[in-house]
Amino acid sequence: MARKSIAERMADLDHQQQQLQARKEALEAQAKQQARKQRTRTLIQIGGILATCGVTTVEEAQQVQAYAQAHESWWAQWRSTT
């Protein structure tokens, strides 16, 4: 069996490198998709909790946010108890 020429070996390495790059990009895309799904799940859970507290509109949620920002000591105390 004859050995491959240097050019053929380099072409094989280039092909392998392209395959590895494609696999890496696919894994990165998968990781981004999982992160997006987790973020969406978290936001839905937070929205559900706010809804159980009676917050049903974006405006009401913004009012809760404004209150928490305006009363930082209340917010800090509340966070320390959780």
C-alpha cells in the first residue's frame, strides 16, 4: 500500500478540521438553544408567580418594579429573608 502524498495528507487534515469546526458550531448552537429554552422557562415561571400575586398586566409589573426600585431598603430586607 502506497503512502499518501503530503498534499493528500494535508487535504485530509483540512477536511477533518472542517468537520470538527462544523461539529463545534453545532454544539454551540445546541448550547445557545438550551440557554434560550431555560431563560424562557424561567420567565414563564416568574410571570406565573406574579400572576398569582394579582399582577396581570405589564403596567402592573412595571409598577411593582418601580416600587422595588424606589424602596431599596424594603427590597434588600425582602431579599435577605429569601
